Amino acid sequence: MNNRRVRVRFAPSPTGPLHIGGVRTALYNYLFARQRGGDFILRIEDTDTRRFVPGAEEYILEAFRWLNIRFDEGAGFGGKYGPYRQSERKDTYAIYVEQLLDAGLAYYAFDTPEELEAGRKATPNFQYDASTRARMRNSLTLPAEETRRLLDEGANYVVRFRIEPGEEITVNDLIRGEVMINSSVLDDKVLFKSADRLPTYHLANIVDDHLMEITHVIRGEEWLPSAPLHVLLYRAFGWEATMPQFAHLPLLLKPEGNGKLSKRDGDRLGFPVFPLEWRDVQTGELSSGYRESGYLPEAVVNFLALLGWNPGNGMEILSVEEMTRLFDLTHCSKNGAKFDYEKAKWFNHQYVRRKSDKEIAGLFIPVLEGHGIQAGAGYVEKVAGLVKERVDFVGELWEESSFFFSAPAEYDSKTVKKRWKEDSAARLAELSETLDACTAFDAQVTEEVVKLWIENKGYHPGDIMNALRLALVGRSKGPHIFDITETLGKEETIRRIRRAIEALK
Ligand code: GLU
């Protein structure tokens, strides 16, 4: 067991857009596989045809492409353990269902929905198990010929797993330690349905984990209650020796910490719970995504990585390489992780400011084009360098920097009232001459020249600077004033000063 090659899988059911918690599960599997030099597999668990949603699989693939979380093998990637879509593995499952039936570890149940309903009515807390199965219509209670006849006639049936009561089952979980449960609380789970000739999740999941030689099952806490049943299934097949190690990740909780994070929390508090935007074809409803909300994929990955795990050294900004090196499944928290949306923004801010000016310019140019601005890449890069620290999102760059691309069409009235003094026009006229005389126009030179001029004249520096900023920006915001003059250049700076004098006099 210990010298097997590490193989982990992410096994989503294509029932809608992938929830952000699912993305975290995939990420932890990815980090774990990379760290161990193992394989990371994408398996599509689409045996529940009633819940199948067209487009969901494509969505999943696109989300991971965007996040740069790469699979080694699986649906859409190929590999020698395929097919990786469970709906394409019907024949395989049929063999294993047969095996359990032959061994007497599973049985046919012919109960109609009405009969099941009657069972529920007759017994409080009815469950189909050792205490009730003797009263139901199945191959354990019917004579063998009758069972044969029903099968030959093509009657509807399900195959149920025969669970014997009164046994302590231990699940060894890498995060939670030993979890014990008594088999008496489990019901005889349906493993297969004749109606669509498809297995249920439980059977398909176990058979595939075995055949695909999965070594570790890392998944959300919501699957912990299924784990004892899975242990019994491994045993029924005689696969205990290669049973994967379980690790059930902590839940993602609402920002307030009470209960599981849901789509409604996102709607209520205004943040996405999906990696990409998703439109529900039935209702037409659009759910927001991290990508469309302006997040950088690296920031989303970093944010998610720390929801349930941390490197233990206080580091918060981690590259995928660092996460891969430091990740430790056994140090994942058992308690739910609060979904702190403000923190997501903080991460994005950190990643925006760490990106090179050139990269930011590359992201910003399409935004500018959307505003009808065509600007040289070098110029955009320079602007990006001046304002990237001031935003959380690339989309906010326009708000912070539009004045670099078009002169203020109007001047903020509050600022005018406060900053444009009686003598401002005269002072700025003088200043424009001083600037015009500058032979070099970089920030350092202009700053020195202007400060010297102010000093010689005995003017109030604040008054001059505020008026200048108003003239160049149109309001009282923006980066260092001499960085602005340098970027705009001499001609444009002087033109804007003259325009302001005209407009505000
Ligand atoms: N198909 C299950 C899901 O949708 C997989 C659970 C597991 O990883 O075993 O999450």
C-alpha cells in the first residue's frame, strides 16, 4: 500500500455549476498529487440522470483551465484507466453488481413506490435494513422461482447492499482520525437500478476508485456519512488491502460562521460562490463568477488554499509551488472554515500589486478599449505602475486613472470650492511658465524646480499643489503630483493648466 504511486481524483457530478467549495476540494487534491509526484484525475460522476445538467461538464473544464489547475488524466484529458465518465462504464458496473449478488452480499428488491410508502407508514423512522427487509418484497423473502420469474418478466427492481447490523465500523480519516459508527444505523443502500441500468453513486464511486487505483480520497465533509458504507463495500469486494485513505475536508461556512455556505449567501452579501458566471438555462437566472467579477485566478487559488489549511508559519501569499511544497493534509482543520469575502478582495489586491506593470497593462488595455481609448502599451504600463497599488481589481483601474487618457471634461465642484482660491488662476499661469522653461520633465526635476519657485515667491505650497492637481485630474485624488506631470508630459500638463484657468476663472 505504501509504495503505490499516489493517485487522487476529483469526481464532480455535472448537476450544475461547480461550487467554490468543490474548487477547493479539487485544489487540495491537485496540491497533494503534485507534492507526491502522483496523478490527479478528473472523473465525471454522471449516473444520476435526473440531476444531469447539460453544459456542466464543459463548465467544470473551463473553470479549471482558468484557474490553471491541471489534471493529468481523466474526462477531457485521456489516460489508460478510462472511460472517465461513469455513464460510459455501465458494463463494468454490471459485472460488480453481479459479483455482490452471487456472493449473497446484495439482493434484488422489487418493492413498488406504493409498497415502500406503506412500509414507511407502518413503521416510524422506517429504513430498509435488517429489521425491515424480511417484511419487504425482495429476493431474500421471495421463493427463488418467483425472483427468477420477476427478473425474466423484466420487472422493475433495484439491487440493495445487504448490511448486517451490530458491527462497529471504523473509518480512518487523515484529518479526523478514527471515526466509528455502528452498522445498525445504516440502511441497505440501493446500488443499482434496473430502470436505467445504472449504478448509484456509491457503487460506481467504489468500483472506479478501485479500478483507477486511487490511493487517497480527499473530498468534502458532506461525504463523511457515506464513508462507513464505502468501507463495507471495499470489504465486500475483498479490496481492503488497497482501500484508499480517506480525508474529509472541513465545510465552507457562511461569512457569519453559522451553517454551510450557499448560493443564497452570495446573493445576499454580494459575492460569487462560483468560479465562472453561470446561466441557468431553465430559469434564465445568472449567477456571478469570480472570473467575471474581476478576480485574478492566482488570487482565487491562494484564497481557497487557506480556507481549511495554512502553512503554519503565518505566510499568506503563497505561489502554487510554495503551496505544493508546504501542503499537509494532516494539518487541515476539522472545523468549518468561515468564508471571509473581504479576505478574497484583499488577496486580489495583493496579486494585482505584485503583478508587473506590463502584465497589468495587458489586462487593462481591453478595459481602456471598452472606453474607446487607444493608448500606447508603454504609456499604459507607466500608468499601471502608478495606480495598481490603489485598486483591488483591474476593473477599478479606469476609475483611478481615466484622467491619464482624457483631460478632465469638468472639475469636481466640491474640490473647486475648497481648492480653487482667488489667486489660483494667476499662480497657475505663473507656474505654467515655470514649467515651460524646464528642459527636462521627469518627476524629480520638476518637483525641484517647482518647489524652488514656490519658496522664492513665498507662496503656500499646499495651495499651489491642490490647484495644480485640480487642473490635471479634475478632482483631489490621484497619485503623486509630479508622477502625474511626468506621465502626461510637458505639453499636456501645460495645456491642462491653461484649460483650467480658462474654465475656472
Ligand atoms: N460525485 C461526488 C460529488 O459530486 C463525489 C464525492 C467523492 O469525491 O467521493 O462530489
